[in-house]
Amino acid sequence: MLSILATAACLLAQDPIAVAEVLQREQICDVTADYFLGTEDYPRAIEIHRKLITARPLDALAHYHLGFAYGMLGMTREELTEYRRAVDLGLKQWDLFLNLGIAYLEEDELQGATSALRSAVSLGLNHPEAHYNLALAFERQKMFAEAQREVAESLQLDPNQPDARNTMAIIDMEMGYDADARKLWSELTRSQPNFAPARTNLAILDQLDHRRFFSLATQERLDH
């Protein structure tokens, strides 16, 4: 974004029409406001975007960018308000719905998350993160078959996702496919030795297997 903003800034004094074309093409609502967004100066980005919205309350992109800045500061309720406003104003970007869905997940609003992330997948079919986060929404609702399908779609688009592979193993375990989960975690610990969640989950599965074994052995002694 920084290079785009620099290009727009250089053009601004020379050719207002050219800068307008740059902004429209690159989805920049305001050069100054989005410059601070791009440099991660979120308090300043919020300040300028709020002023921009006061002057242009129907600017859907400005609402989206304001929401993003709020989200980066952990202000999730404000983030959601701005995202919903952007949606109501007709903005249809896959990443808007992705961020809306993630914000809903953070608030444990699973129906809202599922709806938003379905839209993210529909608008950004080839983006693995849209499928992956929809899988998380399904998994938290115990819709395991749907979650498994979306993780598989995400991994097909980008196989190098340790989080997605870990989530697939978790879903397998929740569905009772312990052998499949063990295989995935074992492969993940070999290919990504520094990925701690896989080692932790494999250790948990080992403990569960030991408990099941001793429980079964105890029951057999009692039966005899």
C-alpha cells in the first residue's frame, strides 16, 4: 500500500484525474488517511478517517478502513459497527467480509461469522484464508463435515498452512478419526518441527490413548 500511496501523492499536485484513477483502482478512500493506515499509525488513521466520514458519511470504503483501524487496536465492537455500515452502503469486497467474519468470531457471534465468511468465500473463491476462517466458524458450531470441506478447499489453494493442517487434525479427532488425526499431526511435526500446536495436540492424543487403554484393561479385569 505504501508504494501505491506514494504514487498517488506524487500525482496529486500534477494530475488530479490521474490520482483519482489510482485511488479508485487500488481501493484507497483518501491518500492521507490510508497513508497512516499503511504505516500502521492506527490512532492517526482513525482520527483522519472519522473526519473523512463526517464530511462523506456515505463513503463505504472509508467506513471499512476505519473499522480495520479499530480492529488493529482491539476495539472489536467499533470495528464491527464500521464494517456493517460499509456492507449496508453496498461495499462488496471479499476482504471486508473476511474481516467482518473474523471480528464476529472474536465476539463468539457464530451465526454472523458464518454468514459473513460465506460471503467472503463467494466473493474471494480463490483465497485460502476465506475458506479457512469459514471452517473455524463451522468447527465451533460442531458442523464438522462442513468444516472439513472448507479446510480441504483452503489447503488445496495453499498446502503450506500449518494452522489449517492442525485444524484438519482437530476436526478428525472431534469426528472420532483418531488415526487420521495422529497421521496429520505426526506429518506436521516432521515438516514443521517448530510448530508447537501440533506437538501439543499429539501429546494430548497420546495421553487419551493411554487412558483408554488402562480403562479398557481395568474393565476387562473386572469382567473376569
